Amino acid sequence: MYIKYIAVIFMFIYSLPLFAQESDSVKTEILNEVVISDSYENRMSRNSALRVDVVSTDFLNEHFTGNLIQTLEYIPGIHSMNTGSGFSKPVIRGMGFNRISVTENGIKQEGQQWGADHGLEIDAFAIERVTVRKGPSSLLYGSDAMGGVIEISQLPAPSENQVYGEIAMLGKSVNGTLGASVMSGIRKNSWHLKLRFSEQHFADYRIPTDTIVYLTQYLPVYNRRLKNTAGFERDAGLYAEYRKGRYYASYALSDAYQKVGFFPGAHGIPDASRLKNDGDSRNIDLPYSKVNHFKISTHQQYVRNRATVYLDAGFQNNHREEWSLFHTHYGNQPVPETDPDKELVFSLNTFNSSLKTDIVYSRWKHTFGFDVQYQRNTTGGYSFLLPGYRRFTAGALWLGIFRLSGKLSVSGGIRYDYGQIDISAFRDVYLEKYLHERNYASDIIEAYKWRSHSVNRHFGDVSCSAGAVWTLNRFHQLKVNLGRSFRLPGANELASNGVHHGAFRHEQGNASLASEQGWQLDASYVCEYGGVMFTASPFVSRFDRYIYLKPTGEWSILPHAGQIYRYTGVKAVFAGTEVELKIDLPHSLTYRITGEYVYTYNLDEYTPLSFSPPASVRNSLAWSYKILQLNVELQSVAAQNRVARNEDITRGTNLLHFGATLKIPLKETMADITFSLQNIFNTKYYNHLSFYRKVEIPEPGRNFQLLIKIPFKNRLK
């Protein structure tokens, strides 16, 4: 999508408010004070037996990084699996990849979630409200939600007719980020329309070291910049809604494009000659990735007496390309005539539809639902990792909530899902010829020439849950939930077979894998008294056939591939807790401490699971006075010594951060200026979940960041 041309349209739309009716020509009336005794956050908390965190606009502004998942890291239990400063994917309570669902406007975001170096293609500037559900969510969201859900939704439309909008500007020192976003909206009677265009450009990011080490080999980092990690992101979006009587509808269209370089020492075999300074920190050289995510969706809603019917439908295309200077491991593979450096291509088309009905009686609320998803993935490029496939899933659910009293409610539900996946075979003629030339036995050649066999699997599984929410009084609330969840194996887990250069290994699927299944017990306690708030959210889970990449000890016959890592199902345990304490102190001070801990264990191998986040604690002190807020935070991350086989341990660290927010009255709105300073002492540390951890690349160094948001609003008659 060449969405840069859409910028011209947005500049025209942005100019419209300059000619809109001025507010002083509208009659102004002074109304009596209205006290709001409920909130969206409270309603969400009461209606779910799971731990639910609702992220406000102020939180998003205060912790904004230009990357949604890195922003959400400030919520206990949420982690970001990073690839440099460009890509991030969510991890909730130690679970990531296809075990976490991200939904936007009711539609599940679908891309290449299985890859550690594949990020989330969503415009961070366009995020208005986020709801995080921790724990088993397969009942409502189906497969891929066994670890939790991140819901992205829109704020309600303005209450009166108006033209409004916002200009946002972002700057970072650690990678020279220059970003801007323009949004313009209009509310006119039954219609509400918003358009947004955002763009970010960033250079090679800085790290607090001059060398990195890979397999005992020291590699230089010139000028303390990680070469070829520059990139840019360009996003455009349209959102419209219509409300008339009992009927409500919304429509969303978005297109996100990213182009980001890969550090040459982390794509394939690191080579010092490829790391020499080229004098340009903003160029994007080989290797790099290009991703375009196009999505269109609609939500339809109709209310009739006690029933509300919801229909969600959408289409999305996720197109990912990885480019690297043509190279062959066989010697007999010719250079492609077109796009010779296009190494891998994945193009995923997804169709979603969901129909749900809520029926409310005096104490009962019943939800019935049915959803369908169809996917088709095609591949290309001169290399091979994953074959093309088709995937179909359908599920039906019932969920009931019964309010025994004003203080106690219980809930329970059941869901059945059916899934079918059809994976194409792939014969590697170049590998076959290579093995013939080296006089391998015919049975070995026959086994290896088929990089992917044809696989046609059918799956069926049940998820269920039972829970209770007990609000003892206005100071205490207790939740407990027991759920059974599942996840259908992905195409990569069933049929991948190739060298994953970024991960430095030969990854091989297992066509006989069954779906993951598990039981999870979650609890949550919240206490609010005066200026003190305390929460604790313990959990424990046991899974059968938990799928992970297991080092086999078998040497791959593919050249330069090393050991084979094969997807395997094992029994596993997850346990842990998140805690938070917030105290309002005298003199406009607020102290907050949060902590989190995750314990994982492979019951078959008697080792921890890979990618287990370390325990961490955040201590912060904030001071507020009128339009100014200052805060300082000490982030302490424990060492992660409980690692899987062939996984590196990661030492702990302490990081100091500072932030300031200034709210400036601007006509009928409020402009926000947010300044932050991360890693004040430029501490060298490692993120255990980072894609670059394998080659001992530390996290970005000291970073000065400035975010300016200038809203405008003009009332209409």
C-alpha cells in the first residue's frame, strides 16, 4: 500500500477545522454539577472473574514510546519481546507468540505471530483505550487466547456536535526518532468520523558498549550504534460510526507499513566485516524486513427489549518480506532473475466473522456466540522456512453471569471449537541435487528433499470456565476463576523445516502434534481504603502437550544449519503473581510499587521453559501540582538463572527513570507535553526476552524523549 499519498488528503482534512464555526457563536449554558458514580473500568472489573486492567489515556501519554507493547510493560505481568527498537510482541505471564490474542475494534489482529522477530503492526498514536485480560480467555476468544487478550478499542464519541483533532510529535535521542501524527474528527448528529495519519523515522540505535560477543568471537560496535537498525513506519486509518435509536454501527480501515533493518551480526552468521561503519546512521541496508498490514472491519449492534445482537466481520492482509543479499547453501542454486535478494515472503489473508447475542434478565445475563475464521498463507523467496497453508476454525459458546446479590456474582460457560489446516508439500530440488552430488544414501535424500510434506489435520476441543466476583464492600473485592483452555497448533509447529537465520538454528515442525490443553486457576484481591490501594493476583496453570522448540541433539544435514530444534509437546506448569501498592502521601505525593514473578517448569524434561521473564519490581514516586506532574522510578530486574537447555542466563539490573508531564490549558482543551529520561545512568543490561539476546546485544542506552500533543475543538451548530 502506497499510503504516503494519503498524507495529502489528511492535510486537506486537517485544514477544515480552521474554517469551522467558532465556539463563541454557540450558546453556552451552565449546568448543575453531575457526580459520576460508575466508570468503564469498574464495569469491566465487575463483569469478569479474571484480572482486568483498563489503560487510560493519561497512562498511554505518560508512558508513550511510539510502540504499544513497550508502553504496556508498565502493567505488572506484561512484557515486551523486542527486536531492537523497531519490533515488539506481547508476553503475558510468560506466554507469548500464538498464545496471546490482540484485538482491535473487535477483530483479532492476525500476522506472523509465531516469529520472535515479527512485531505488531498497529499505529501506536491511534491507541485510545486498552483492556488487558490476564489468564485463560479461550472461552470468549477461541484458540490463541489461552494466555490472555489485549483489546484495543475507541473512546466514546464526543457528546456534542463538533470538529476536533490532534497534532502529536515525538522525538527520541537513543535512535534519533522523529515522529508525528495528525488526527481530525467530526461529530455531527448520528455520525462520527475520524481520520489519522502517522509517520515515524528512526536511525541506528545506541547501546552502552563498544563490543558484543557471539560464540566467543568479539564483534565491534562502531560509535556505539547498532548498525542497520534504522527504519520507518507509516500508518493511516479511518474510523466511522453511526448511531440511531436502537441501532449502532462502526467501520474501521487501517494500513500499517514498516521497513526496518536487521543488525547484520544477528541475521545469519555474524561477520565483523559486515559491521564496518558506513557513515550513515539512517540508511536501511541489507538485510531488512518490509511489512504491510491492511485491515478493514465493521461492528454492527442492535438492541431489542432484553436482547442485544452483535456482529463483527473483517478482512486483513499481512504481507511480510525479508530481504538479504542472495546466498546459497548448496552452490547449485541460480540467482533469481527478479528480486534476487528477496529471501522470504509470507502473505497471509484472513477473514473473520463473529455473531453474539446478550440476553439480560433481572439477575441473569446470557451470552451466546458463534465465530468463523478462514486463513490462506502463501510464501515465496529464494529461501524456505514455512510452506503455504489454508486454515479454517469455527467455534460456538455460551457464557452465563448470575448476580446472587449486589455483592456476589458467579459466572460459567462452555465453548467448542473445530479447526482444520491444510498444509502444502514443498520439494527442494536444489537440496536434492546437492545431496546427490555428495553421494548421500537414497533413503536420506528421500527424507530430506521434502522440506514439507502435505499435512491435512482436523482438531476439535472444548474450553470452559467457572468464576465468582465478590465485592465485600466498597473497600474490598475478591475474584476467583477456574478455566480450561486450549490452542490449536500453528502451521510453523506442524510443518516448518528450514534455517531460521535470525534464530541461528534449524527449526523443524512435527505433523503429529495435538492441540495444547490446560487448566488455570486465577485469583485477584483488590483493597482500596482512603488513599491506599493494594492488589494481588496469584495464578497457577498446568498444561498438557505444551508446544515448544526442543533441541534434539541431531545435526542438521542442511549446510550451515547446526543442530535441529523440533517442536515438541510436553507437560508444563506456570505459576506466579502480580502485586501493586499505591499510597497517596501528603504534599501531593504518590508512592507506587509493583512486582511480578513467573515460575515455569517442564515436567517432562525437568527444566524451566524458555523465554521465562525474570522477576521485577518498580518503585515510583510522583508529585503533582496543578498542571505539572513529576515522577521518578527505580526499575529492578532480577537475574534469570532458571533457563531452558541451550538458553543463556541473564544477569539482573537496576535502572533509574525520570518523567515530567505539563498540561497547558488551550481554549476548551488541554495540550500535553511529556518529557521522559530512561536509563539515566546509561546502564548496560540485557532483556532476557529480546530477539538480540542470543548474540549478547544489550538494550538501548540512555534515552531522552519528548512527546507533544496539541488538541483542538470547535463546536458545531
